[in-house]
Amino acid sequence: MATKNQICKVGVQNSLSMFNTVGQELQSIFLANEINDAEKQMGIKNLSQKERLTDRQIDKACRITGMGNELKSFLINFQEEYQKDKSQCMLRYKAACKNFTQLKKILPLLRNEFNNGIDLLDDILDYFNVDSEEEIFADSEKVAVFFREQNNTEVDPINLKAWLRRGELDFQQMDLPRYDEDAFFKWIESYEWKQEIENVNYFMELPQKLARYGVALIYVPFLPKTVYGSVRWINGHPLIEISDRNRDLATCWFTLFHEFGHVIKHKNIEVLEGEINESKSKKNKRETEANKFANHYLFNGDGLRKEVFLNKRMGNCMNAKYLSDKYNVNSILVSYWLLKAQYQPEFQRKIHIDFISAYQ
């Protein structure tokens, strides 16, 4: 959703608007010579909009001002230069408009932090801390190449770069103590969080809780064709960034604990999660370990997932409450696997969550 400032500002400012037309320049000359009613004197309506004067009009201006050939030469040269500037400005403007069309989708991530540019495109450049759109495109493709090395899913390079950039910017605003892996793992092992599985407010407050251990947890709204989550390491701190893809609390819990698994087991390794599933994990040892970590803490092992998919293949009926009691797993987490198995999705419990409110 666009901010009030974004609604009021144009997407691309045509730099031609910063140049005087020959008509505007002539009006200024008339005023400097204390000659009022330039339009009436010249017999030209909307004089300020005139980009070119005829020879007769230029001669008339010379007579009115009494400036003779000096003004004539100036006006002829001025409008010739203006036409050259106009041609160049229009080429740049058309290119900038084309680039803005590709980049405007990431505007919600700017929040109200980047609004000092002359236009929205300028604000986007400030967001990425670059001087040109070409730098954004080049940097985005580099990140996309790294993403494709880890994932076999389609990616939007600009969305991915913008989503990751938001995490970096929020990280820069955090004043974290030294990363304490032991204290972080002790918190996971305390199972304090287990009683709050259905509490959206508790989930949203987790970044403040984990900051005590030097862990940066950042929530960024999902952008199409990007990631569930990521883990990066900055100055010795794990930066965990997750999205609200599917707008489902159980999905967010699984993504979070999957990333916890990467932090605990794969220190200083950067991970971009385009998808989190078993087929992917079988091909990647790190993904297998991260999934096993999440399954252990959220589902008390892998038995629930296996039973759900086995019953689905055999066409057996399943009951979320029965499975919840059997595996001592919260019902929304049971529904997570039932939904993954596409088993009676209309009957499964889901709790809505989104990260959008902080961006409005």
C-alpha cells in the first residue's frame, strides 16, 4: 500500500520541467526591464508555454525591449539549445519511465523512510543506495544467480533484492549485543514459545525477545516469486528474515524454526529459502538438517508428517484433533501438514497473520 507521500509524488519527474522555455525566458527579460503584460505586448497567449518563437516574434521582442540584435542573438541561441536539451531529456524520461514500471512494485517496502527524492524513482534509488536503475538491475541479477544455485523455483530478481534490502536496512537500526548461541539455544529448549503457538501477538514480539541473544529476526511482507525466509550473517550476528507468505501463522512458525535450524547447525552460511519441502531437502543435506530441526521442536519428530501423507495416499480419513492428541502437537500445526497434503483444506484450522501493518 502506498504512503500518503508516495500518492502525492510523481513516479518520474521529467527533467525538462527544470528548463525554461523561450517564452518563460522572454517573460523574465520583460520583467527585468520593467515591462508588464508580456503576453499582451507580444500578442501571444500562454507565452510561458512557447518553446519556439518565429523570426517576426523575436524582432518584435527586440523592438519592445529596445535591446536590438543582442536580444535577437540570445533568443535564437536559447531556443536552439532548448530543443537539444528537450531531445535528450525526453530520451532519458522515456527510459526512466520504463525502468520505473519495473521497480514501482517494491514501493511499499520503502515505508516513510525514503521520501526526499525529486520523484518516486529517486526514492527507490535511495532505498537501494545506488545512483542508477542499471545498478539495481545488475545487483538484483547477481542475487538471483545465488538464489538459483540453492533453489529450483522461479524468482523475480528485483523483488528478491528489494526484500533482502529491507532486512539489511532494519538490521542497521538494531543495537544488538554479541551473539550468544548458548543462550539462544537454551531459549529454544525452554519451550516457552510452545504455549503461545496460536498467539499472533506473541509471534510478532519475538524479534524483541531474540534480540537479547544477539539474534536479528526481521519480518518483511511477502513479495511474489521471492522467498519464505533467509539466513545471513552480518558482523557475527545471524540475520533471520522471514515473509508472511500464505498469511498463515503455522507456516510462519515452520519457516521460523527451519531458519533456526540453519542458524544453529550451519553457522556463517547464507541461505535463501525459495521453498521449504521434503523433496528439496532430500537433495540438500543442510535442508534435511533444518527440516529435521523444525520437525523435532514443532512436531515432536517426523511421525506426524509421515502419517498424514501415508493416510492421504491410502485414502484414509484423518482427524486433526486425534492427530493433535496422538503426537502432542497443536492443532494448527497438525492442519499445517493436512493442508500440505491437500486433505480437506476447507476444514483445516488456520490463523491469519501478516506483516503489512508496519508498512502502511
